Amino acid sequence: MISASAVHYTLGGVPADQGVGMTEKEFAEFGSRLRIEHEGQVLEVTFIKRDGDELVFKLPSGYNVRFPIKKVKLIETLEESRVKNKHAMDVATIGSGSRKISLLSTGGTISSKVDYATGAVKPTEDISFILDSIRDIKEKITLKARIIDSILSENMQPDNWIRAGRLVSKALEEEDAVILLHGTDTMSYTASALAFMFERQKGPIILTGSQRSSDRPSSDAFENIEASVRFSMEKIGEVGICMHASISDGRSTLIRGVRARKMHTTRRDAFKAIESGELGSIIDRKVLLSREARKPDAETIYSDKLDQGAGIYYFNPLSNDEDLESFSKRKKAVVIMATGLGHVADRLLPKIRELTGDGKHFVITSQCLYGRVDLEVYASGRKLLAAGAVPLENMLPETALVKSMYVLAHHPDEFEKWMTKNLRGEISERSLLGGEL
């Protein structure tokens, strides 16, 4: 190792022992790996940026640190940045291994940074931080990264799903796997949409995001991307969501897209497999796949036809027939989030019967999320059946919405048959007792 006392390198063109007078353009490129000394401690870091009189570095653990410029000495540059224009990285290729992976970024927190002028998190066109996530496995993969959108997930619409699906389908023609960076708030909707679009797939399609932006010290972005890459190296033929499995680092989970749900606003382990086992997990960088994970198909069969004439109606004590009729007016299918085993008030039954007779479809899910809809237990449930409603067992409401769009587009004349048929694992064969609540 080069002695700090013998350093002749400069950090951005200025002798490190001076550490003053540096301008933004004089610094090392974003993403450069450096060996530095700070207050007698030698560290290997990745250079992020200058922020006033401080330098921001990323540690190998994924945490960011800030050091006063005057207290940082550069020992050597370990690796130059491969990202020459951090503000316009449309496509970047990382690694030269045999496993080919396409990474597509749609935006979301994982592709956002804090705007320190306002304190708000905003999408960015800089996804070069992925370099820090996969350094130790880049010799095994060739990863092509591309930005296809730069929006927060609440702004995702079916047109965005379709565009993403087409790009994923095209990527699978040449690559072995696809990773989609996505905001967490509506990730389960997009995962469900992709799951139904891909009747067959010859490689894994993995969505991942983060609860905290990549420039925050506690960001989960780096480990989630690394875990997604590791899962992408496995023989999986499903759409899955990869996120933290606990609030701490070290364990990641892969959840079937049609059984995943965000269950907390901020926790890093917010996503849970609802009444379904994991497809896989990663513990200390070791991949463990479940027997439930489907194997890849020999070919990819894809269709992006979706009928947007569907909606979710949340039953509540204020619900009345006029409200339901107004909501259903421009809908072909309505997913009712009912109470308990699948109940709605008797006052709604005549309107459901009337609208069903007019050709509209009403399918029933539960607000409880855990457990199955069963309309045979109580008299109110049997009345709902008689009115023409269709129970969807333990299908998640968001999944039911997306599936209804798919079925309306592909099987409009056999809606009930296809909605109750288990197509992508959206209906669990059994309910897991003792699941997380």
C-alpha cells in the first residue's frame, strides 16, 4: 500500500494534503473507486460528489459518508469511472461475463436522489450507481442498463406497463434475464401486469426498487439491485419482486409478482408474500430457490392486450346503490373489496343484480388480504352469489384488477371462467396459517 505520507496523487487536481480551492470539474469522475485516508483511517470508497466543503463517498457496505475536504487525503485511484456522463446515461454495459442481463429503469425512489435545495426526493436520469452494487460479480455477467422512464410509480399507467412489457419482451430475445427498476408504491400492479402479459418466458423478469434513495446512508437500493442480479443468474421462469427480507441488510427475498404486496410505507422489508411462500431468498449473498419457483420456458409468448374498462370499488358503511352505479358506469368489470369473507350490505344487492344483468361483471376480493373469500358461509354471501357476483378465493385486489383487464381483452365471452382459473399463481392452492399479519 502506498504510504499516506508519500502521497503525490491529487483529488481533483489539487494536492490532497491541501484539500482547498477545488472546483467541481476538478474532482474525480462520479463512480471512481479510490483509496483515501481520513483522520488516520485508510478506506476504499466510491466517489459520489462534492457538496460544499465536504466530499461524499460510498463505502463498500453501501452507506454514504461525508468528510470535510481538508481532512481527506487521496492515496490512489483504484478504478476510473466507467460512466463518463452521469447525467445522460441512456445505455451502459457493465461486465463481460456469459450471463446476459438487461436492466431497464422506469424511475421511482431507486432511481431518485434528494434535492437538497428543497429536501424532496426527485427522479434522476443517473442510474450509474448500479456499478457499486455488482462489482464483485461483474465478471460473471454482461449487464446492459437503460433508462426507459423517469417517473415516480404513482404516475405509472397501463400505457407504461405496455411499453415496459414490449421492451422486456424484446430484451428477452437477446438477453437471459431482465431487471426492471421501479417505484415501490405501484410495483405490485406492474408486476401483475407483466405476469399476465407473459404467458411463457425463457428467463426471469425481476422488479426491484428501494424505500430510500440511493444517495441516503441507509439506502436499500444497492443490496436490492445486487440481489436482483443474483436472482437473474438463476433458472427462473417467473415475474418476481426482489426486496429486503428484513429491516437489516444481509437477507433478500424474491416474491411471485401476483402474490406480492407493499405492507408498510417506509420499512425496507415492506413487501410481503401474501399467503404464498417465497420464490427464493438470498442470505449472505447465497441464493436459495424454492421448489415453487417455475423453471424457464423454451420460448417467450407475450401479449400486451389490456382492456382498461375495469376498476376497484372499496365497500364501506357509506356505500349505497347510487354510489356503486356511478362508479360502475363506464366499467365492464368491477373488483369489489368486500369485508371479511366477502360481504357487502344488502342495500347494494339489487343494483349488483341489475348491473350484472346488463352485462357488467362483479368479482369479490377481501379487504382482509389474508384468508379466502367464501360466499357460502353467511346468508349475505349467498345473496351476493345469487346477484351474480363471482368470488376470487384469496386473489389480491390489485392482482384481480390487472387480471380483469387481461381477461376482458383476451376472453371477454368467458370472463368468469378465466377469472377463477389460476393462470400465474395468483390464487394460492392453500392458505398459509401463521402468516405475517
